[in-house]
Amino acid sequence: MTDLFTNAENPAAVPEPPKPITVSEVSKKIDDLLDSRIGQVDVVGQMNSPKLGNHWYFSLTDGDSKIDCAMWASNVSKHKGARGDWVPKQGDQVVVRGRVGHYSKFGKTQLYVEKIKRYGETKGKLQQEYEALLLEFREAGWFDEVHKKQLPEYPGKIAVITSGTSAAMHDVIETTRRRMPSVELVIVNARMQGDGSPDSVANAIAKVDAHASDMGIDAIIVTRGGGGLEELWSFNDRRVVEAAFHCKTPIVVAIGHESDTSIIELVADHRASTPTQAAMVLVPDKEELAQLVSHLETRMRSACVRNIERKVTWCDHVYSKIQLAVAKHVHVCRLIVSSKAEQLAAKRPHTLLQGRQRKLLTTQASFGSACASYITNTSAKLHSLHAKLDAIGPLKVLERGYSLTQDSEGNVVRSASTLKEGEQIRTVLADGEVESEVKCIHE
């Protein structure tokens, strides 16, 4: 064989590296190989993500694999002529006939559909599982508004559960940066499709919710871009739905596009159609807040002016009342003063003063006479007492021939036994003192 896979099948047959070819040439070889190896086939699968305009674009899936399909307008017209009003819809189980080809412009392999018809049950396996889960959770009341938590008005920190390399993550970051740069984003990397995705997403939701209070997380965004039913199936998984329902932190979910609805979006506190809208729902717009602040400032200023005007009017009214009350009080006081003046005039104070002066003079004279008499009597008594005291005083006794003897220490000698021979003594007489020495003592 001389095709694209010759080297892989028989490398020993190639003695030297092949000559480089262009991308277009490779694409042409791929397309020729697919057409020659596969050719026209009938494929059965579940209709997924249909976009039915002039041309029909959709994918077929069996739950494990997916292939993109395109049905050109000419074949769509033939289908409508042959099938009447029947148009396939999301989840229908169908059989298509077509040719597998390689679309070089986008570098993708797809099935070019010529015919399409129903196959057995009108709904595929995944669609049936989806509707069964939807009915179960709806009957359990998990979609009811009573379970929806209010979103924070001004969140400070938001956890974003998504693929760390996805466009959805960049949309959320860019939207948040544009609307409110102060809002902090915590990116939680999770597997958003394929094996292990349900556990990855469910564990991420549970762990973020468990540590939300410690980390200061106010809300959670779970988001990814669009895809087919099988690509978004993780968000219909019971583990993911239960994790979102039991999450105590407000949660916003944006999975796929407007036409895609996963069960996690129905149990979430808010559903957004795109990652950008999810960020817009939670993150306030700084421009709108600035306008709001300006509007509130204007209203506050107006309210302050009106309040001041009311206060000024009230103050004027109170001032008038105070003036009136003061004038009335002054008038009453003047009447009282006038009445008291008349009473004082009637009592002739100068006459009362003259009477008091006469009484004072009389009292003064009586007091002087009494004081003089008291002084005279008291002086006589003092002279008498002085004479008596002088008569019994020590000097009078000494003048009568008596004397007073003291020892060397100045103590009065009352007995001869208290003296010793040779001791110095002093004898006090009426007209002087005599010092002597004890020669002998006679008892």
C-alpha cells in the first residue's frame, strides 16, 4: 500500500525518511483513506446538541463515544420531502447513512449524513437516564425555590470550580477583573468530563464548602464550556447533584450553553447560561456601584439641604416663641418690681434707719456703763486676791526670819538625813543667798 500508514505497517521497506508534504496534502490523504477504508456506513446513535438550520449539525453518541455529523441543505430538503414533518430532536435514537470524511479547514473527522431516520425507541439511553434522574429529583423537591440560598450582594472571595486550562476559567477571571478587581478568585482545578469527573467535581464542591468559612469564601461558581450530552454527563451524575444540593455556600452553576440544561443547574442556587454570566451574577459592577454612590450622594445632599431648611424654619419658630415668652416674663417682672417699690416706699426706710440709730446709741451707752462697772468690781477683787496671795507668799515667810535650804542639785532640803558631810548647800534668805559646806550633821 502506498498510503499514509505505509511507514507504520512496514518501516523496514523505507530506506530513508519520506519527503515532507504540506498540511493540505496530509488532509487529502486522510480524507481519501477514510473514504476508501470506511466508505458509506449506517450509524445508530443518540441525537445530541442538534443545530437545525439550513444545514443540520449534530453529534451521535452511544454513551461511550461521539462523532460529529453534518447534513447539507440539499440532503435536508430531500429528508423533509421524504419524512414529512418529522424533525429529530435532542435525545432521539436515530440511524444515519453517510460517508466518513476529514474536514481539512478545522482538522476534524466527521460523518457527512445523506439520510436520517428513527431507530427503535425514540430516546437514547443517556436521554432516558437523564429524564429518569430529572423526575426523581423533581419529585423529591430538590428544584424547589425554598432550597435556594440568597446570593451575596458584595462577595469578597469566590471559589471557581472548573478546569484550570479552560476558556471558562479565563472568561470568569476576565469578567471579574473588569467588573470588580477587588474580588478575589480561588481557582479549584477539577476534571470536568470523562472518567473520574463526577468524583472530582463532587469532591471539589464538598471540600470548598467545608472550608468556605475558614477561607472567607462567600460563593462558589461551577462552570465549563458547552458540549454534547455525554461530555456534560458528569453534571447529571447523582454524586455531583447531591454535592451541589447539600452545599451550604451559595452556588452558581454555568454548564454548557443556553440550550444545554444539566441537573446540577436545576439544584443550584442560581443558573447562568455562560461562565461570563455566572461571574456577572455574583460580581458587582464597579461602574454601576460608582453611579449608585454618586446617585446616593446627590440624594443625601438634597436630603441634608431639606433637613437643614426644616431645622432653620423650626429654629425661627422657636426663636419667635422664646422672644414672646421673654417679653412676657420681663413685663411680669416689671410689675413685681413696681409693686415691691411701692411697698418699700410705704415703709419709709430712712425713718426705720433713724429709729435703729437711736436704739443703737442707747444700747451703746448702756453697754459702756455696764462695762465700766464690771471693770471696777473686777479690779477691786483682783487687788484683794493679790494682797491675800502676797501675804502667804514665800518672800513674806522669809522676811519673818525663815530661810530655804537647797542641796547642790537645787533640790529643797526637807530633812538633815538627806545631806552628807562635805556637801555644798545653798541657803535662800529674804535679801539674798548663802552657800556653805556641811561640816557635821546632828539629828
